[in-house]
Amino acid sequence: MDGGEQVSDAATEKSMAPKRQRMMDMVLFIGGLKEESAIPPSKVNEEIENLKRDIAPLTESILEFPDAYLGEFMGVAQRTRMIEEIHNPSILTEAVASLESALTKINSESVSGLLGLLTDSLNHTKGTDEAPKEGAAGDIEAILKILPELVDKIDSIIGEYEETARSSAEAATIELTSLIDTLENLTSDMGSDPDTTLGGFQKLGAKTRYGPFLRAAAQLKRGKREGRIDDELFLQLLTANLLTELLRGVIMYILNKMGSRTVPQLGELMKTHTSKVQKVIVSMFERGEVEMVGLDGDSPVFARVMTETPGTTLVLKQIIQQLRGILGSLDESLRTSTESILGALDRHLERLLLLGAYEEASLAEPLNELREHTDSATEAVLSTPTSDTSEELQLLVSAGLEAFTRFRLKITLEKGPNLVSDTNVYGEKLDPEVYKTMMDSYLDNELERGTMLILIRELGAMNAKDLAEKTKIPQDRVFSHLLRMKRDELLLLAGEEHGYVLYDVPRTLSEAEIATKTVSDLALQLASARVELESVLGDFKAENIGTLATSLEAFSKARDKLETVTVKGSVIAESVLKGVEDKVKSAVAMTYRTRAKLPSTRPKVTIEELMDVDVPSVLEEYRSQVGYAPLLGFGTIEWEQSKCLGCKSCEIDCPEDAIELKPVIDVQEFFELSEESMKNLPVNKALFYQTVRSLATKKPVGRIKLANEAPGFGTIEVDLWLCVGCRTCVRRCPGPENGALELVLKWNLPEVVKQITSET
């Protein structure tokens, strides 16, 4: 695909997308080919002096705010002995690292004091081995008797969550009723005045904030305005496609504001027939926007797909799995009471899944206590002798395996010999040598996984490289274990470090841990913002106004986040936060108003120099002048046929109509596909390619144009003149590995320059 030819052809027929036009203007300004309306230097200096004068009374308080807050936070931490409530060593380790980094940027007594407090606590944690609980592994009946009280406490907390959700739903009902009434009025008069209807739809879409509708509405409006869509097609798209997208937005609004709902409940709220709601919800299910989280009678209950499941929900799920694992080892009376506990926990888990998102802090304490007692119960079951042959292995397991892994091993040791001594339902026996080899491999894997889980739980999030070094297990096998444990929901992804993915166990953070983590992270961000702000104020020039705005925004966002930090239910340093609120917001507003009056760029390079400029360097140039990097705007989309499913996801989701699946097949490419790439494709598509290759008497040349569209096949073509480099097509591509599309951050500069010079 020749991107240059497409740009040239399209430039004469299609108008440039607004975002692309703004980026082109940036190129012209930076390239010195076009200048913004001239502003005399005297006017620029005047505006800067006015800003310096107006902002001066505010900046002193803004710069003092972090130290004042951290000082009060440290005082509260000492008075309440909050740091002693942090049981997760990784929280302390990360907090200490953040504060140490902050001190490399600024000199602050408050940061130093808080760092000392946390360092002492971390050293104490590392130097203290928790004494084993006497009888913890012996009296399982006493341990299990404690659980019902914790289960009831969890039930009460979930009830409070549900009451909060109900109150929010009632408040949202009023706004939803108004929204539905407006929608009914608009749809009843849709044919007589489609333009007004579209405007009304867009206002409703702004309330639902459903992205696909907002993009579709903007495309439809622009297509009509530019004459690419006639009146008949406009009405058809409005009444079918756009109305359906708006209904999806209303459903998402209900699920966000009012919680999980069944199709009949959604139909009643939306005053829409359930068959129509069912059709829309199925399409949202296929898009991965909603999921089924339970049943209400015979009706499935749907909720929005969470980007991240709350840690407390995952921990409860693991506790349930763990209790089920030890159930078979209990006597009849204990088994009955434990089954009752399990039934209650299953119901609690279902309620949490229906809630979706909730404030985890209040649930963390009883859930952590429940987990500790469940671990002790598992220890007690494990300590019960089962066979002479397993004693040595049980000692090894007790020495280091995570509780969930232990009960799996116990069951394997108890049931495994039966596979050799007894016949199965088909009258077959397992070969003893095969059994021995299988068990050796299985037990080795479980021991390795258990050791890795223990390390991660005690030391915090770790990557495959560090785990391999500490466990002496080959890194490829460590990685295999990590993937398996991630699939079993024993591990979560926890970001990256030095290019390696970090893995962590699901954790429930207490109020003290949340406060410490949030404050230490923001202390580092504020230290960087303070350095930037002091630097700009020391040498205040027009070209630094973007940096000024960015640093002030950092102070404003940090202040807002610190307002959510509580200890014992009270906001910390509330007077400090209130005192700086208006000042930092005023300073941000003044800066933005002044920047709007001044030119944002200066000519920097010539047209010849522009030929050698790539995206990153231009962005850096732009960042230094306006304080932030804008949308990339330019790039080249590369398509790999071997990974393409022909699903048209990229074409459907492109916000600029810049990409299209053409009914053209490059058959020659079928013969270039590797066996490895064929394995990654859906079976039916790979089979088709193989059939074509088998039937061909000679290798074809050129392309075959299809008479009609053939779902699943075609050639992707990108109009680089309309493409704004947003990567929507890349993200939405469901193809194997990383998908069939890639945005290469290089502009087609010869074509860009050709267009610029032809206009100038």
C-alpha cells in the first residue's frame, strides 16, 4: 500500500479533518511557513508582567502547601500510631522509595521527617519475625467457630454498600426520567426535522457520556454538513444507527448510575420494549461493554464491564475456594457448619459482583481477618496425618507454601494413590511409572508456584526476572508459572518496572495503607511540580507559560486527591487544603487566560529541515513551547494481512472515516504466510488459506476484486490525509498477537511538504 499516492488522491477530493488541520497548522508554524497573527513584543511583555503581578500573592502559599500538609499528616500518623496498622511491607517499601526520590529534588523537613518515620517502621517489620500462633494448626474447631461472626460483619458492610447504591439509584432516577421523556419527544418528531433531532440527540449523548454515540453523531453531522450524506441517507442513519447508539448510551448510563439490571428492568426504566433492549444489550455484550453477573429468577443480570475488579472481591473469591478445598477433610459436624459459612460467603460474593465498584476500605479489615483464620484452618487440616509417605512432603510444604496451594497438594496426595491401586469407571488402572512421573512434575510445579506466591505476598509486587533470581527457578519456567497463576486469579498485574511486568497477589488495603500510599506518591509528584514552578518563576518568560500551567495543574490535582485521604474517618489537614484551594485554582485560571492571548509557537526550522524531522522531535519541540504534547495527529498505519480477521472493527470505530476494508484480495499474499502465523488465525480462516494454496496449480500474481463484500476478507486501505493518528483502529483490532494494525510514528514527510508547498 502506497500511503503517498493515497494522500495525493484524497487531498483533492476530501476536506481535512479538524484535528488534522490543527496539527497541520502546528507544522506550518514550527516550520516557519506560516505565522500566527502578529502580536507586538510590547503587548507580550505587558501580558507577562500583568500575570507576574497577579500571580505573585498566590505562589508563596502554593509552594508552602506541600510542606504544611505533610507536616500535619506526620503529626496525625504519630498520634494515631497509624503506621503500625500497615501490614503490607510493599506499601512501606514503595512509600519510602517515593519519599527518597522526592528528597533528591527538594530539601524538605516534612518529607525527611515522614521518610524517617516510614523507614523505622519498615526496618522494624523486616527485623521482626512474627511468632507462630500456639495451637493455630491444632484446634480447627476453635478456628472455624470464629468465622460466622466475621461473615456477619461482612454481611453488614455489604448491606451498607447496597444502601448507598440504592440512594444513588434513586437520585439518578429523576434525571433518567427527564432523559427518557426528552428522547420520546425527539423520536416522535424525527422525520419532520432531522437536524433538530440530531441536535437533541447530541445533548442527550452529552449526559450519557457514551463515547461511541458521541463519535457517531459527530461523523453524521460532519458528513451532512460537507455534503457527503444526502437527506435520505441522513434520516436513515439517524433513525437506525444513531438511535441505537443512543440507546446503548442510556443503558450504560443506567448501569453506571443505578447498578446492575435485567433486560425487563432496563425496558421498564427506558419505556422501551424488552425485545429491542435485548437486541441492544446483545450488541453491547459482543463489544465487551457489559457482562452477565448473576440471575434474578430466570432473567440474566447485566452490569458494565469493570476495567479492574476490586481487590476485596478477588480476595473473597480465593477464601471461598480455599474453604471448599478443605471441606472434604473435615468431620461431619464441622463440614456442616463450614458448608453454611460457604453458602453465606457465596451470597456475599454474588452481591459484590452485582455492586461492581465500591469503596473497599471498610471491607478490608474483616476480610483480612477472615483470610488469616482461613489460612490457620488450612494449616490445621494439613497438620492432620494422612499417610506415612506424605509426611516429608508436608513438612516441606509447611515450610513455605502459600495456603491455597497447600490444600491442593493435600488432596493430590490423598487421592493420587487411588489412581494406581483402583480401577476407574472404564476398568482401567494408571501405570505406576506414568503416575510417578506425572506426580513428580505436578508437585514440583506446585512447590515452585507456592514459593513464588509467598515471596510476592511478603515482599510486594515482583517481576519474572527478580523471582527467577530469588527462587533459582529458570526464568522461562517462572514466566509460565506467572501466566498460569494470573489465569487462576491468584495474581494481578501491578504495572511495570524497568521494562518488566510486575505481578502481585490480590490485596485489601486498609485505611492507613491507602493514606500512606496516596500521600507518598503525591509527595513525589508535588516535589517535581515545585521544582518546575520555582524555575519558571525565577526566570519568567513568555515561552515558559506552558510549563507554568502544567506545574500549577499538578498542585491543583494533588490538592483535590489529598482531600479524599482520611485517617479514622477524618480528612487530614482540612484547613490547609481549604486554605490553598481558591489560590491554586485562581493561579491556574490566570495562567490559561494569559496563554490564550499569546502566540503558542515560534518559527524554528525551514522547509528543508522539516524533511528530516520525525514525530518525537517535533513533539518535543512543541512541548517546550506550550508545556504539553498534543495529539500526535500524523503517522503511518501499517497493515499485516496475515493477522487480519476482516471484521471491519477498524473501519467501524474510526472517528474520521479514514480506514476502509476494500473488497479486494491479494491472493499472492496467501502463499507468503508462515506456518506460525497460520496457527494464530481462526481455524476456518487458516483452513481457507491452506485450501487455496493446495488447489492452486501455480502461484497467482496481483489482486482479485470481489463483486460483493465478503465478510472476513479484503484489503485494508488508510486515507493518510484524513487519519489523525488516534490509534483507535490499532486498539480495537481483535487480530492475533498485537493485532493486524500498527501506527508507525513517522510522517510521510515528502507528501506533507508537497501539500504545504502547493498551497503556499
